[in-house]
Amino acid sequence: RIVPATRPSGSPDNGIVEDAAVASPARSKPDGTVNQGWIRHHDQFVATAKKGNIDLYMEGDSITDFWGTRFKANWEKNLGGWNPGDFGISGDRTQNLLYRIDNGEFDGVSPKVVVLLVGTNNLASNATYGENSVEDTVKGVAAVVKDIQKHAPQARILLMAIFPRNDPPPKARADINQRIHQANEQIARLADGKTIKYLNINDQLADKEDKLFPGVMGRDNLHPTDKGYQIWADAI
């Protein structure tokens, strides 16, 4: 079912706008049709989790997804010794992570650390998904953190700041980095000094005007290159 949320002021009048803190399967059409390819991807992750032996659980969207797939050599070099599991799915928002976590992707695993990066797809829009507000996005991230703690109470959580991006409108409006800053300021408050640590590496990815440094992101100005992933790995 679609749980609607308020569309942010000034955002394009397109796509489904869902409550960022309510679990939802991804959809392929604005009419609410479930994306079966996404479901198959989720099912594969459930099977991976049931096999166990994952100490470092990487959770997120395409930025996490591509690290373990398109940049596998970097992944293995930096994370391979930590029994890592890549549970990122391209296009995911907080709603989708909540659905995946609640439907088996933590069954069978007891990770020592969960690295969470999510929220950029909530703040942007495309033909299927509309934008969430900054406040709703933060509520969504907080809900994911709480859900991870519920399913993996033994794990420490490394909560990443949402990365800067320079991709052009209409997907990312001109104020996207301003909204990312606002969201990150609130996400940082979720750190408790005990089991949740907040990590912001954005000053290594972009300058003070939010212009990406050369070579850290690919041609889409959104997804990290090998250099960008190395910066993330070093910070972890």
C-alpha cells in the first residue's frame, strides 16, 4: 500500500510521495505496481543473510551497491578481510530499506558493524518517486537506524552523512546540496556516543561551495569512482 506524505514546496509535481518512515517495496510505476526485479534482488539478499558469516554489513542504495559490484576490486582490497556483505540496492530510499530489513535481510546474520548510507534518493525525484522533505527524510533515516538496532542489537552502527552531488535538474534541483546539509545536521544528532557513530566525509568529496573535487565521482556527478570509494574506505 502507498502511504502518502506531503510533497515539499517547490518540488516537481510528479512521482509517488511516500512516508519516509514507513516500510514500502519499490515500485516501477506511479500506479503503485511492485517492481518484481527489485523483489528478486531482495530475495537474493535474504538468501545471502541466511548463510551468515557477515561481520561488516553495508546497507544503503546504489552508492553502496556499486562498491561491491562495479568496484569489486576496491571492495575486496579494503573490506574483504572483514567478512563484508553488500546489501545496497540502486534507487533505494529509507522506505525500501525498512521493508528489506523487516522482511528477512537480517535473518541469520549477527554483524559486528553496520555501515548505513541512505537518504539521497529521498531528497531527489524521478519519474516514479517524488521528493521527501528534509524533515521526513531524517525521520526515515532515524527509523532505519531503529530498525537495524531491533534486528541486530549487538551491532555498532556507522551512520554516514549523505554525500554531496552535482547531477543536474530535474532529478536533483538546484537546492539539493543545501537540503543535504540540512538533513546531515539533523542526522548527526542520531549518534549516541555509544553504539551509533556519525561520520561525515563530505569535505573530502566537495569544496565549501559543494562543487565536487575532480575524480571523486563519475560522469553522473553522483556515484563515487575508485578514488571516491578509497576516500570512504580510508575513513571507515
